Amino acid sequence: MTLTRIRLALLVILAVPFLVQAQSQQEMNQDALKQSEAADKELNAVYKKVFATLDDEGKELLKASQRAWLAYREAEAKFAADEMRGGSAAPLIYSGAMTRMTQSRIHRLHEVLSETTAEENMAKTEAEPEGANSAKNAGEIFFKAYSHHDRKAAAKVANDTALNELIWDAKAGNAEGLKLMDPTHIYYVGGSIELKMKKNAEGRWYVGAVSMTAD
């Protein structure tokens, strides 16, 4: 056994924290197996979550990746266990290697899930509303919806960014002096709301952002 391979075996053993409490080699082997099985359950759960977020092509690629990784994990664990070939600690080394690699895979799939969720949220935020024929028309529709607390109607001419920047509450439409000064400014006693207009991909106007200004 080379020095490098001895060090690898020791690292696998030290990666199993409960060894200090185990009383026999058989108990250590059983505990290592249980930890490996628990890691597998966690892996299956996160795999299903990632799988559900992918399109057909992505699902096929993930399946191929998982099959290849499972084969690699098995071969690598057997190679690690060979350090103790014929010894009673071989199952411990095998299970420890399986657990260590499974946890690494879980971490990787969680990264993929986080990236996918972030992309979905960004897509929702950047989604363009159907818009209006002119900036004036968009402003009028948005003002009417705002004054009636109708978020659904406002969403037709304003994206999520604009809606979420507003203080949307029951008092909004009852503010004293509330009126549309021009296509891009809503006035009320005490301040105003500037509507920052944009055009969607079809060339129709919508509110892309708002800014609150106090008098």
C-alpha cells in the first residue's frame, strides 16, 4: 500500500464522525452504511426537484449525467475500499467513500436548483406586460388601476418591478388630490409618483419602474 493510498483511506475514515462512539468494527461498518443510505435518500430528493425544473432535453442530459456519476461513484468507492482488501474495515471505507461523494453530488445539484430558481425569478421580474398604444394611454390605464387598487389591471401596463416599488394599500386611491398630471406623473397632496415608461418587444408602452417623490 502506497503512502498516498494510506492517506486516502485515513481521510475516508476520519470523514465518518461517529467512529469515536462505535464499539466494534461491525458496528462501525453498519453505522457507515446507514449514513451512506441516508445520503442516498437526500440525493434522490434533490435530484427529483432538479429534474422537475428541466425541459425534455435537460431531463435527458441530467439522466445521462446521473448514470455516469453513479458508475463513477461505485468504481471510486471500490477503489478506496481496496486499500483494506480482505480486511474487516473494507466495508467502512467503501461506505465512507460513497457518503463523501454523494454529499458532493447533493451540493452540486443544490447549486443547479438555485441557479434554475434564480433564472425563473428573473424571467418573471423581466416579463413584459401587454402594454398600451401610447405612453399617455399606458399612464391613464395605470392611474385608473392604481386609484381603484386594481393590481391585476395595473399589471397589464406595468411590470412586476414597477408594481412592487409602489406602496399598494387601501389608502392609495383615497389620497387627497390624487390625479394624473401628465402621462408620467401621478400627483397627490404631499408628493408625486413618476412613471418611467418603456416599450415592450411589440413596441407598446408600459410602466417599467416608478419613483416616489415627497413634496
